[in-house]
Amino acid sequence: MYYYGRNTTCVMPEDLIAYAWSTPMRDLAQKLDMSDVGLRKLLAGCGVSPPPQGYWNKVRAGKPVPNTPKPEPRRPGQTGRLYVDARLAPWLTAAKPMSSAGPFASKYVPEDLEELRANELKAIGKVAVPKSLERYHPGLSDLMKNEAKRRAKHEASRWNWDAPKFDGPLDQRKLRLLNALFLTLARRGHWGSVYERDEDLQISATIGSKALRLDLAIAGKHRSVLRSGYTRAAPDLPASTPLILQVQSIQERGLVLHTWQDDEAGKLESKLAEIAAALIVSGEQEFREGLRKDEEEAERARIEREAKEEQARNDRERRRLEKLEEQRQKRVVALRESGRRMREASDIRALVLQLGESMATNPDIDEASFAAWQS
């Protein structure tokens, strides 16, 4: 189970599996001050299963037991790492993210992205678009349920504002396209989802750990209407209206990675295998590009940190020298003041001596009074 802000420890999948299979679950949980059920859920959230029931009894009895399972090979877009609850940190070795220089190859991912594209096209094969939406991908579930509620409400009220938002011929074609695309991605271990916002479809595909933004729009000019304050395509546009599909990077806003549209080469329905393969390759490409950007960001942070540390050292040295100079100036002022006072004292003593010599010969000066003045 993932807890927001707590899954900060990056580990290798094989290390987490080895930990889960190292000791009975109750003993592991006791060290973590949690229940064994809670630990099982935590591990399940990372895709790791503990040993089957009776495993440790067989170990103690010296009976043969299954080997510790190996982690699933990395798929396109996956990090090859697991981020686990911070409570596990003392018991696991932290792993660094994969290097942007690779290697990236696994059973499912070749080093070369064009080879990955060819592999995915071969695995996907021909994609057929269902004629209806009776069976749809879970990524359309919320949207379809909301549409069904609107449809039922509209049948009862007959008010236009209660009607479904995506019942028009063109919108239904869009949903059938997305349904076929998401089902194709699901067969390759990936995900897609769509929801409604501001009277429009918001579409995304998730390849491994990387999300991609999809925009399915009308190509060229078309009739528009005002719906809930938003200018949107007229709901009665025919299904034959040309469409354009763009794949955009989420890491770099505004960057269009791929574009397909209805054209002389065929409609989008005939290009779904190519689109699905391109999405998978784009997810892997975004993952590799993300590693490079993370390393560049880490390097910038290191340079900034070292520059700040150097500046702090320079500031400390400057303050130290300023203090020494201040102390030196104080000593100089004190020495000058001491010299001035010594000169004044010397002058006073000389004056007293001179006056004494002068007054000693003056018959008008009482000798006792003069001696008292000198003291």
C-alpha cells in the first residue's frame, strides 16, 4: 500500500523480494512495529508476495521449498526500481536510479528504440475497433457510468442540460477509438484513462511509470456550439468528421511527440497498432529522457550546493578577517590612547617639576603649602 510522501526509499526489486522471503512475516512485522497483515499489504502494494503458507514449517522440517522468486523483467517505461515505505529503510540497501547511459535492455526492452517499436508492432498485431461500447476498458468506467446516469436522468426530465455529453456520432466514435486503444495497451501491460472536464475529453496513457497526454480533436474547421460557457464542437457532427490525435509529453509541456489523423492513408481506426506501439516507445523514451534530466538537475543542484558552501566558507573567512581587523584597529586605538595619556602624564610631571623649581626660590610661597600641592 502506498502512503503519499512516505515511499521515499528506492530499492532494487530483488532486494525487497529477498527481504520478504528472509524471515517469517510475523517476525519481520514485529521488527517494524506493525501487524503482519499490514506488512503483507505494504509488500503487495509494491507487487511483492511473501512465501506461501506452510513455507517456514517445511524449512524447519528440512523439506524442499520453492526457490525465492525473481523479479519481473523491466517493461517499457518502468524504472526498474521500487519506492518503498520509509519504515523499511533500515532493513534494505538503498538503490540509485538507473543511469541515463543505460544499459536499458531486458527481456521486454531492447536498447534500440526502433527495435522496441518493431517488437511491439509484431506483438500487437491487428487491432479491431469494437462496433459498440457494451464492453469497455476500465479507464472509461467513470465516464461511461456518468453518461449512463445522465441518460437515465434525461429520459425522466427531458431537459437538454440533463442529456449525456458524449452521445453524438462523432463523440461515440472517439470513445470507441479510445476503448480499442486502451484495450490494446492493456494487453501489453500498460494503461489508459479518459475523463470529462469542461465539456471535453481529457485523455492520458500510462506506459510503465510514465504518463503521456493525448489530444483527440477535430482536424480542420467545424461547427461549434456554446455548452456550459465553453465553445465545443456541435454534438450532431457526423462520425466521418476528420479527427487528429496528438501525443504530448507531460515532462515538457507543449512538446508534441507524435501526430496521426484521418487522411488518404487511412482513418485512425486503421492506425491503432502503429499508435499503440508509438505510445509504448514514447513512454520508454520519456523514461530515458527523464533520467537524463534528473541527472542534469542533480548536477545543477550539486553545483549550486557547492557554490553556496564555497560562498558560506568565503563569508566565514571574510567575517573572521573583518573581526581580526576590528580587533587590530581597537588595539591601535588603545595604544594611541595609552601613548597620549603617557605623554600627558609626562608633561604634567615636567610641569610640576618646573613649577617646583620656580616656586622653591619664591619667598612668597609657603614651603608646607607647596609640598601639599605637589602631593
